[in-house]
Amino acid sequence: MRPRLPHFVLLACILTVGACSDEATSAALDVEVSDSAGIPVRTFAHTPGDLPSWAIEPTPVLDIGSISGEGPTAFARVGSVALTADAGVIVADELVGEIRTFGPDGSHLRTVGGSGEGPGEFSNSIRLTRVAGDSVYAWDGRTRRLSLFVGDTFVEGWTPVNGAAVTNPTMVGDQLYGETTLNLTGIPESGMNRPNAQFGRVQADGSHEILLDTSGHERYLDIETSGGSIVSIAVFQTAFARGAFFTALPTDSTDRLLGGPNDRYVVHEWTADGQLSAVHRFPGLDDPVTDADIERARQRIMDRFDEPSERMRVELETLVGTAPEFTPAWDRIWEDDEDRLWMRHSLRDRVEEWFVFSVDDLSPLGRLTLPEGFTLMDVRDGRLAGRWLDDLDVGYVRVYRLADD
């Protein structure tokens, strides 16, 4: 049986600490509790205002892009950016199916891939995992294939045996981890849908060794059927769609898995075989949904449509009927190369806010608000790389440096 998140056990222990705990110790800003099942639950009292404010240097150290429409620095759509060990960047240009490598000075070094469905080719959805040496793993969301390139050479590609999508792939040593979301089966009903997400090890033969199985990404299905068959299906995320996000971290003895559903600011920790080993709670970082948040979401929905339509009406009604008490706690999670865990807490009006934690005990270290239009995609050696959109939504690749304390 696959391990599942023991929500009911955890909730009982959190609500009745005195009944579940064998011992509790408190520090200035956190309480550590060990429950009767032997699973430590650490509760931090930090609020965002308690966290030191981090900053980046105002001028990017690397700025790659062009509006001329020609050459490797003109991107059709920047889908993913990864930093290399020598301070260069690798960029996935999704609309043309290419992966381009640039040096520390922004010079173009190589291009691999291409548009298509053959070996080493991509459709219009590419996600890069962390880069090891000159090896690049890239996930094609449309063909559902994971490809490996070493330098200029395509080495191999494989598709998960169950046809599921592998998202957020993470390399730990020579082991690839990833999350899969199960496909729809049968004829689902219209309405809110939250299929399970599964996280585990991805093997070279395309098999997925499932370690975790929990509530996945929330979405709304608008389905039209006729004669027992689906005629059309529209899928869209709700304004405050909750999900599940994971990452894998190396240790001296075994790998650690961190993440879980993002309904609240609670980070679960598992051993490499999928056994729950710790829970880290940050109730002071939970962000309540406000009337202003709902109005902004309502306006974004209306701005997407040239004129009122049935689809717009459905989205607006769904927004009102499904707004949760809290916004999703985070929707990105990864470790940098300095033993820090980065989690994107919010994205409002094209401005991202990130919280940073110590990998060792998940104690909060700081918070960082990024420039408007900049989407962070990788952190390495004090450098922050991602996509920047100008006022015309033209995409560029930028790399910033963290400012000194």
C-alpha cells in the first residue's frame, strides 16, 4: 500500500497537543512537539514581519533578449531557465521547441532540440530540471516525454509507462525525482476536480516508483457529453487553485522529500522510502483571502475576454463559490546550493514574494520581493535567474545577484 498523508492523525495531534504529545519544548519563536506516534511537529510563530528582508542588486548581471525577432537571443516564449555551474544559463524557448545555452557573458554557445515529436524534439511546453555538468533533462508536456541531452547530443528520451505527466523533475545525484498527475478516467462530471498527485523516483525505463500519493492540483472541468461520450472539455484553474508541490534533497545517508499540499503553510517531510518523518507548521505565514484579492481575481477573469461569454460567466461564478479561507501557501519549492530552501509564497500584480528557510531544520531565514514582471526559476551561487516580461509581454532572460547583507 502506498503511504498517504495521515491528515486525520496530524490534525488531531495539532488541535490537541496536550493529548498527543509526549513532550514539548518552546523557544523564542517556535514550539517543537513530539506526538505519540513519534513524528515531530515543529510549529514556528514567525509572521512575515519577523523575517529579515532580503534584496537583490538593482542591475541584472545578465540580460538576454531581443525584440528584433532574429537570432538566438530573440525568444518566442521563455518557458524555463536554469543556471549552469560556470554562471551561464540554459533557456527553453517553448514555441520553437529549442533549448539554448548561453555563457556567463550572455554569448550564445549552443542550441539543441527543435519543433516536432521525434527524438530530441519538443512541442510547445518545455520544463528544465536542475543542470548537472553539461547534462540537461527536459520535460515535454505535450508529448509527455523526458529527454536527456549531454552537451550538443541527444542521449535518450522516455515516456512514463502509465502515460502520466511528470512535472517539476528534480535531480539528486544521479537519481531523478518527479511528480505525476493521474489522467482522467471515465467520464467525469463538470465542476471542481482535484485528482491525486504522486511523487517518486523516475526510472530510465519510464517507470515511476511512487513514494507519495496525496491531493493534487485543483481545477474546474466544464464537460459537454452526448451519447455517453465527451464532446468537449474545458479545463481551467480557479483563481485560488490549491495544489501539491515537492522537492527532493540529498543527505549524507539518504534523500529527504519535502512538500505536500499547499492549502496551508505546513511542510511535510518524508524519508526516501516515503515514510512521514516530520511536520513543519508556519501558521503565522498563512495569508487570508481578502475581498481585494477576490476583486483582483474577478478583474483578471474579465480582462481575458473581449466580450461576455458563457465561459466567463462560469469562471466568475466558480470564483465566488470556491474562494478558500487562505490563499495557497506556496507554489514553488526548491533547494539552492547553499543549503537553503526557497518557496514562492505569492504572486500579486506581477510581483513575486519568496520565503527562504534553512534546509537543516526549516527555520525561516528571510523574505524576498522581486522586481515587477520577473519570474524566478533558479537560484545558484547567489545568482537568481528567470524570465522578465516587459510592458508588452516580450520575454527576456535575466540574472540578478543577491545583495550583500
